[in-house]
Amino acid sequence: MAQTYTKGDGVFKIRGNKIYVHGTIHGQFYRKSTGKKLTPATKIWIKKANPLQVLAELLGTINTSNINNNFRTLNEIAQEALEVQYLAKNITANHQKDKLSMLSNKILPYFKDRNLADISAKDIVNWLNLLKQEYSNSHVKAVKNVFKSIFDYAQNDLRLIDYNPFNSIIVKAIKLNTDSNNTEVYTTEEIAKILKESRGWLKLFLDISFKYGLRPSESVPLKWKDIDFKNGTLTIQRFINNDNMLIENIQEQSKNKKHFRTITLFSDTLDLLKAHYKIREHEEWLFTNRLNKPFTQSRSIVDFHFKPFLKKIGVKYKTLYAARRCYASIMNEANLNLEEIQETMGHSKGSIVTEKHYISEDILTPNDRKNKVIKQERLFNSLINTET
């Protein structure tokens, strides 16, 4: 017998923070608990769900997951999932904007409006490998997490799918390691060209990034009040976390990571800051976008300023974070005490992270290596008399 509904009488009711559904099917009235509690996520689910279909599924008369899955597009489900996350996780509006941008520019163009149930683990692997050819591992990982959260929502909250391809072994095997040890470094020759050819606020931003090894999340939200021109110091006291939220007055330090610290500046950096301060476009922030508003993430600086600049001067892009590793490597070659390097970078003294993941001889050009050997040879010969 075909399923029949009495239209207009299906409704959700809230009792004791639990969600119930009322409705009439085949001329008989039912009142059933959905088994769900009232949360930001289920509030949105209530607005989207069909009460009579939910009731029919609870009664076991039809399988509505197929109905929903057939008529709801990937974009619809994705938009709903991201809206739920925005409300439930209390993330910033800018972070939500970034997620919607990833959906529009990185996910939907590849998968179009395919049925979620038809997307396989192999499809996900192919998609991730394509992204890796164009974007950094950290960015691909962020996009992957957005798409995974959409599948999680469809599986756990909407019950539209039984299988989540992101849980597949082959998808988990895709390496998206953002460990700095896997990050290429700019050579001394490339760094010289970058610092010489850059102009304006970008020159100041890159000078601070390369010469002091700041994390991009620390350099982006710098304020003029962080600069002590009299004593020639820079105090790091805020950063942007993974949810693009600005964390200020940093006092708590993790085992291997310290954000709050004061750095003594080189004289040329101080001169650059003084010159930039005279023509500053914002009274509070060092770095602002074309609308004279502070940047909320390093991605905007990378995509719209750093990458185009490197292309213009003929230097391969190796991530912005690589500047941090360049600092550690240069200072190590200059024989600066390891603890002093760690103090400037915000690593805990004695941490093995600095040596293991940041210091690399790849920064040296062939000429650098030759000069290094010449110095070593002179030192050796000055101490050892080889004449007979």
C-alpha cells in the first residue's frame, strides 16, 4: 500500500528539552519522541526536516533517508552543516566566511552536486591529491576538515548516509603533515632578494618574519603599542588561533610553545619601523588590508600579496611559515646560542623541537657551503702545523 500523509498536521514539539513529533499517518494520530535533545544543531534540523517523514521513519513504515538523500543537494546539506557548526561551536564570522569560501571554491567545483552517498573514498583521495598540487598541506588539511565535517553531519545528525569515506584507510593515508620539518626553506640568496625587492608594509612584514622567526599567527595581529621605540623592543602579546580567533594578553605557555615574549630588534628593523610609523595608515594595527582593516589571517597576505610578489621577482613560493625555519637555520649557522634562538622564536629552552624540526642546512647555497668549508679549513690549518 502506498504511503499517504495528512498534510499540514505534522509538527515538532519541545517537552523537557526533548524533541517530539506529532502527526497523522493513514488517518491515525501519533505522538513520538525523536530521541533528540534541543541543541543549536537540532534547532536547525527542526527547520529543515519534514515532521511527517520523521514520524513515518520512527514508526518504521518507510525509509526516509533515501527520500531526503535523493532530493537534497550536496550544497544544501553542506550549507546547513556549516550553519550548525557556526551556531554550535561559536566560531567567528570570519572563520565561517572562510569555510563557506572553501565550500564554494574548493569542494563544489570538483564534486558539483553529486549525491553524498555516491562519493567514494577514491573520489576523496583524487580530490585531495589535486588540491595538494596547488595549495600548501596546511590549507588542504583545512579544506579536508571542512568537507569531513559535512559528511559527519550528514551521517550522525541527518542520518542520510551509512558510510563516511573520510573514515577510509586510503583517505587517512593521504599525508597532509604540516610539520615544519617537511617545509622547504628559502636560501640565503632568495632571502636577500626578498628583503631587497619588497616594498611598503609587505617589506616590514617580511623583515619581521625572516629576522625574528615569528609565527605568522603572531606577526599578522601586531599593534603599534607592541613596539618600544625607546628601548628597541617588540613584545608579542597576542596571536590568531586555528579558529581565526584573536587571543590577547597571552600569559599561559605550553610545554614547547611560548607566545608571550619580548624581542630586542635589529637597528635596521627599528629604522624601518620608525619610517613606517610616520606614514602609518592605521593608528592601532601595523598591517591592514585595502579597506584599512586588520588582517584576520595570514592566508590573505599569502594569496594576495606574498605569492604575487614572489612570482614577480622569480622566487619559488615555499610557504610563509618557512620564514620561521629560515631564521632558526641562519642563526644556527651564525653560531648563535640555541637557547637564544629558542627565546626569540618562542620555543621553551631545552626543547628538542628547534633542532629537530626547524634548523636545516638547505638554506645554504653552493657558494655558502664553499665559504663555510674555507673558514673551517683556515681554522684547522691555524691550529695544526702540517709543515715537516
